[in-house]
Amino acid sequence: MYARSWSSPSAEGSVGSPSFVADHRLWDEAQLAAAERVEAGLDRVDFVRLVFGDPHGLARSKTLTAQAFRSALRNGMNFSPGPFIFDTGHAVAVDFLGDHGIGVGEIAGAGNFILVPDPVTFQMLPGSGPRTAWVIGDEYLRDGTPHPLSSRAVLRRTLARYAERGLAPVLGLEVEWYLTRRLDDEAGNTGNGFGLQGEAPRVAAVNAGYQFNLDAAYDTIAPVTDPLALHLLELGLPVRSMEHESGPGQVETTFSPMSALDTADAMLLFRTVTKRWCSRSGHHASFMSQPALDSADPSGWHLNQSVVETATGRNLFADGLSGGMSPEGKAYAEGLLAWVRELCLLSVPTVNGYRRLNVQHSLAPTRIGLSVEDRTAMLRVVGSGAGAHIENRVGEPCANPYLSIAAQLHAGLDGLAGSSPEATPAPTAPAPPAGAADTVPQTLRESLDAFRSGRAAQVLGGPLASTLAKLKESELNRYEAWCSQTSPAPGQVTQWEQREYFGAY
């Protein structure tokens, strides 16, 4: 018996455009070499997940057969712009059928863009079953230019500015998240729809919490987190530690230093794989900052950062004389502080994330300042000598890694540039609301207002800044409408937040 040979009028199917990568010279030498290695090994692959991070920081993907990926590798793959249009609750926030007002003509009618795999990011996912690989793609318009709404392109542009100065950022991740046990397998789809999220996963805490770093508390999560750590190491992620935090089942995962683009790619992979891994054992992992769980303590994302000279490897932040922070390090920190209100939306993008930044929390990084040990300060000076770096504690763990990192690097470089003798005066940042000069934004509404009136377009470009404003306005309007109808108790995490974020993030 023979299998039928099926054919198609177009062998390329939904592949982007023949020779798209070559025609537009999209790859450097490292990517070209990586592509050859990938092609040589595709006979040992069943499926490839072609992924990109959307504006919300969520991984969106298509799962391709290895045969389809052979074409998509060099030609790209057509993707719908839906992730650029929908807010966190899948409500249409950008009027793609009318005057969308974001300056990207291709969005009209929801026209496709082309996602080009970055072969350097190609890797096999460990485990049994179908042999599946993961690869991150870069978004392009049909003319071969980077898509104006691409988060990864924003980070690439920021890093190019560092490279022009002979500099390279070095970053370290510290990410807090919640591990819970699922109580059922209900999908939570009742009442779901566009802008109407169904019930969040029903879960129970895995321990009582509030014994910080207690070894016995870690024992309760180790059956999940220890194999998870080994799984992440198999993926090549430089995991350094798994730690039990204060909240019930609250975990902190830390990583060794990486380059900036690797750090953002690692964050996207880490969150996606962690949720998948935990679900397979009947658990639920969430990077929502403060879930609606009894006694939950808010989770944060601390981004450790320094800058090195690429020619010498010298850490610009190290003061060889005093062993403390160098003038360059202090200038970098001043840049972070000067931009924080305008760019806070990129590091704390959800309604829920601002519960952690409430000034009533004694350990919350709410004060716009730099300190060695004061944990109410947004920035901490950590280490000395070659290991000196700045820890920015403001972010929430579900933030878009490309945008959050790009925003902080842009602000830091602005501080470095402003400290040089030939620097021109920087544009003045908008004045904060009365009484808020020394405090990070306390609500998403406050952060969105500062984002809109500030200089965010310098970092993101006008189209992405406009799009994010529309996405966040839609999210906020739905939340505020829900609150007006239900009158939730002050200070309590609402069911709207739990449905909106707990499952997706």
C-alpha cells in the first residue's frame, strides 16, 4: 500500500515571501551560520514552535511541522496582527477597520506581517513525545523593515546605541512567582469572550508561607521546582537558584548574568516553560504580581544591571579607588530615576502590579531614589569592584521583557550621555502630580497619564507608544467599568484582576 501524494497550487502555503531573508539581508554572519546548523538537523525534529513576544510580553506562536519550517526559516511566516490589536482580555483596542491612528498602514484590515525565525535562538525542548523545537522570531513588514510594533526590535535599537559607544549591558534576572495546586481541570470558559475573561483557574496554596527562606518550606515545593530547574538547565538557561519567598508557595528564581537580548529571550522562555511544566503535574504557575490568594505577598522582578566596555571588559560601574559605585554608575542611576515615571508603564503594565507599589508596604520599592540597603528605594547599589551593579526593583514579573529592559537601558544610557563633557541638555521630563515627586506611580491610570505626556516615543517609536496607550486604556476602561458596577472592597485583589491575569500570566 502506498500513501497518496498530496500537492498544493502553492507549495509555500502561508510562508511569508520567497528569499525574504536573503533579499532584505536580515541576518548577520552568526545567524547565517546558525541557520545552516538548524537546517542540517531538521530531520531529527518533528515540530517547531515559532514564537514572538507580543506587546503584553506573552509568547504567541504557531507550531509548524519540520517540513513547513524548512521554508519558513529563510522565507518567514505570515502572522496575523491580532496580538497587536487585542488588550490583555482579548478586547479589540485598536480600530483596525477604521482610523486606527497609530501610523502603521498595514494594520488596516488586520493585514499580515512576516515573522522571521532568529536561528540563533533555535533549541530543542527537552522531554519525551514529539521532538519539538522552540525558536523566537523577529517581526517585519512586507518591505523588509522591522515592524514598528515589534518589542524585540525596540530592544535591538537600544542595544545598537550602546554598541556605537563601545558598550554592552550585562543583566541578571531575579523573578518571583507563585506555585499553586490546581483543584480541577475546568477550562474557565463560561462567560468568556472578547474582553470577557472567564473564571480563573481554581487553585489551593501549596504551603502556609511566611517563613522566608525556610528550608522546610522549600521542601514542599521541591518536587516541582527541582525538576523544573533541571529542565531549565537543559534548555541552556543559566539558573542560579530556586528559593522560597514569603508568600504561600511564592518562589524566586535567579539567573547568572547574561547579555541584554539573551536576558529578554530567557525571560520569555522561562515564563512560558515554567507554566507548561507546572501544569503537567497538576499545578499552576503564575507571574501575576498579587494573585487573589489568602495571604499572598506581591511578587516582583528585580533586574540587576551593569555596563561594560566591549574592548576591555571593564565594568563602568566599578570604582577602583573606593570599591563603591563609580561616577558613571551614579550617572546611569540618575538616568533611571529621571525617566521612571514616564516609563513605569513598561515595567509595571497591569492594574494588579501597582498593588505591590503601594506606599503602605514597608518593603515596597516606592521611593524614587538610590540606596545601598534601604529596600523602599527603587534602586539598590549591590556588590563592589568588578561586580558592582544596580538592582532595579520596580518591575512586576509579567512585564514585557523586551520593553521593560529597553526602557531601563535607554534611561541609563541617557544618564551616561548626560554626564559626558560634550553632552547637550536633555529635554525636561513632565512635572509629576502634586505630592508625587518622590514616589513611583501608584496606579496604572497615573502611570498611563505619565506615559502619554512624556517622552516614551523616544524609546518605542511613535506607533508602538500609541498602540500601547490604546491597549492600556482599553484594559483600564474595562476594569473601571467593572469596579463601578460591583463596588469592590478597598485594598482587595478583585475577581476582575484574577480572571484577567492569573491564567494568562
